[in-house]
Amino acid sequence: MNESEMKNRTKQMALRVIKMVESLPKNRVSMVFTDQILRSSTSTAANYRAACRAKSKADFIYKLGIVEEESDETEFWIEMIIDAGLIPSEKMIDLKNEVNQITKIISASKITASKNYKSKN
């Protein structure tokens, strides 16, 4: 997957989260979950873009680490929304799978970039 495709994929994931939170009930728990998942999902997309503009290989690896953490956190909040009974799990399967795939792709990219960086230094 190239940089442009991944930028689009992370952005589309964040937009899907934005639409999903609009369907949550308006209560205290949902408000907390909404704030958290909006931050982590949009941070995934924004930080991936920042990684693509990294000033060095080390900076790139560091920023991919942030993307990996934010994506994993997004998956956590999806699980919390499901486990709290706010949205049925069957309605969240596609989004949860997409976030999981993004996390795995970013994790693999970070590992590869780290190995390449270490072998050259």
C-alpha cells in the first residue's frame, strides 16, 4: 500500500468514526466515549500524514509509533462502545476490522522501517 492510499484509508476511517458517534445515544457515557474515540481516530489520520513528512528515518519511526498507539486506542474505544451496549457488535464489525487492519499495517511498517534503520547505522 502506498503513502497516498494509506493517507486516504486513515482519513476515511476517521470520517467513519465521526459518522458512527453521531448515532450514539446522548448520555454521559457516550459523551466520554465520543470525545476519546474522536481524538484517537482523527489523531491516527493526522499523525500518519505527519509521519509522511518526517524529517528523518528516526522521526518517521517515532511518528509511526504514535499512529500505531492512536489506532490501537481507537479499537479500544470501539470495543468499549460495543461492550457498554451502545451499538450492537454486528454494526461495528466492519469499522473494527478496518481499524485493526490499519493498526497491523502501521505496526508492520514501523518494524520494517526500524530494521532498515538499524541495519544502515
